Amino acid sequence: MAAPWRIIFMGTPQIASATLAQLLTGPDTVVGVVTQPDSSAGRGQKSFASPVRKLAETHAIPVLAAKKIRTPEFLQSLRAWQPDIIVVVAYGRILPKAVLELAPQGCVNVHYSLLPKYRGAAPAAWTIINGEAEAGVSTMKLVEKMDAGAIYLQEAISLSGEETTGSLQAQLTPVGARLLLETLRRLKAGTLSATEQDENLATLAPILKKEHGLIDWQRPATEIERRIRGFDPWPGSFTHFAGKMLKIHRATIVGTERRGSPGEIIRADAAGFWLATSSGVLSLEEVQQENKKRLAGVEFIKGARIKPGDRLE
RNA sequence: CGCGGGGUGGAGCAGUCUGGCAGCUCGCAAGGCUCAUAACCUUGAGGUCCCGGGUUCAAAUCCCGGCCCCGCAA
């Protein structure tokens, strides 16, 4: 049995802290954690520590939350921890070459797609939006080109077609944690060979922006429904009614024929809140007007003065 | 002190600006109608208008304080 490795863990959100929690149960030693600095957020602009920071502090692991990472001081701090390997999970920053080469074993990354497909910041979301039949997790060696490093291990799961990005990530998190521990174990044992990615099969999963959430009713119902799931929980999907923003949290397809014109309400009563698209009819199951609570579509109708023929846009 | 919206029978809302009978869409109960219904008709029950104070002949509505919920932004 080889000696435990000294690991630096870099990550920020909940998905990273859940993975770190698993890593802490493994045979190796997390000697330091790097995360994004606390940020002000929420009503009142209260300051929030990242989930990774909170977890590290409860385990008394040293935390580095540098704002600037391309500095000699940052590199020096990392070196002082004398890592064998650096583990990166949703850290939120592009790492400079000097960091990639800092540890003898380099950097290993957990990426939530079946590489080489869906390289980039939002792999789970685009997997759903594009209607893929399966999703997955890959561990790979970090290189300078984004998510292009050689793959260590990979595991696929099949999709039901009802996942949201949030639920899919929740499903993939434990898979990723397990793959990570397995990757480390076999790397240390010297029984793991990395496989180069086929560049010809590479696709991109670009970072999501707020504007992605504006629903284009000109798209087919199937596509809109997938986007609503893919943008949940962020940035969310929204449209407008009576000059106010209306978030659409959940929708289902209730017809494939063309009815009405895209964006037109074709039913608004106790039986349903149905909307026309360019192809197919969507039932809005859960909505939320700005400043209001989430409501079932039919509940929203009771209070909103809304009727067939009105439009969302 | 980041910006803003809200709290009204069981649900969702209007009414508040401009003080003057507690209202709408549902739900619930009873009855009726129909071959039939998530349909329709009739009737009914159900209220601390978030809490506390103030102004007023009169407060859901105006003023002051408090609690709670939510949207934006990040």
C-alpha cells in the first residue's frame, strides 16, 4: 500500500463540497482547500462563504480564498502545502499553467459530461437541453485547453427525460465522487492509463447567461420543455404577461399539433393553462409571477385576469 | 444600510392612491337540472383584512413601530 497522497482540493459550490466530503473519507490527506472568496449575495447583500469553505473549516483544513490566482504569492502558498496532486471540481476559474504543473501528479478534474462531448461550464444543462439519452461523468487530467485533457475514468447514466439540471447534478455528484476516489486509487497504484480525447467528437457546453432563460415561443414545444428543465435551477425560464415577468418552473407537452399562434393562451381554466408554440402545445404546470410565490398553473389562473387569446411573450 | 413587491373566508386575487355595506375566480356544503361532465342553475357556511399603537364620526384603506413571505441584483 502506497503512502497517502497530499491533496489540494479546489472547488466552490455545493457539488464541489459534496465531493470534498467523500474525498475526506478516502485514504489520502487533504492538506489545503482553495475556493472562491466570500461574496455578498441575497437580500441585504449579506456575505456568504462558499460551501467548500464551510466544509473545510468544520474539518479544520486550511483554506485559501484568493481573489487573484495569477500571482507569485498564490503559487507560493500552494507549493507550501507540498501537494502530490491537485483535485479540481467546479472551482470557477481557469487555472494558469503554473498551477497545472505545480504538483508532481498534476491536476485531476471531475467533469459532468461524457467527454469529449459537452466541454465547458454547463455540461449537465446542455445535455438535457439537447435531449440526450444519457449523461455522465468523466475524470481527466487538466491541460491548458479547456476540458481537453486525457480521460482517466468515465461513467454514463441513462436519462428518463424528466431531469432538471439540478436533479441531474444531484444524481451525478455521487457518481463523480466515486470515480474520483477510484481515479486517485489507481493513479497511486500505477494501474491507470489515460485516454486521449478524440477532438473530432468534441462539442461545447457554453456557460449559461441570464438571457438564455427568456422563452422563445417560436420554438417547438419539445424544445421549450427541454430548455425549461435545462435552465432549472439557473437561470430559470421566463416570459412576460401583462407587463410582468412570469417564470415558468415546469411545463409538460399536451399536444403535438399546431394550435393558435406561438405564445397564445389556448386554454386557461380549472382544467389547464395551455400555451401555443410553433409546433405543439405546452401545459404550464408551475409558474411564478415576479414578486409572487410559485404556484401551480391552474392556481395562477384563478387570481390572474387571464383568458384564452391573451399572449405571453 | 444594494433595489423593489406583498400579507384580505380553505386556495389564488381585486379593493388601498381618493377612508364610508367585505368583493372576484375557485374550492367546500345542500338542493336542482342533464344520457352525461373538471358542465350548468339555485341556495348556504366560512373573515382577528399579519400584529401593536396613532389619527378620525368612521380605517383593509391614512401615519408610526414590529413580524413574516417573495422578486431583482450579486
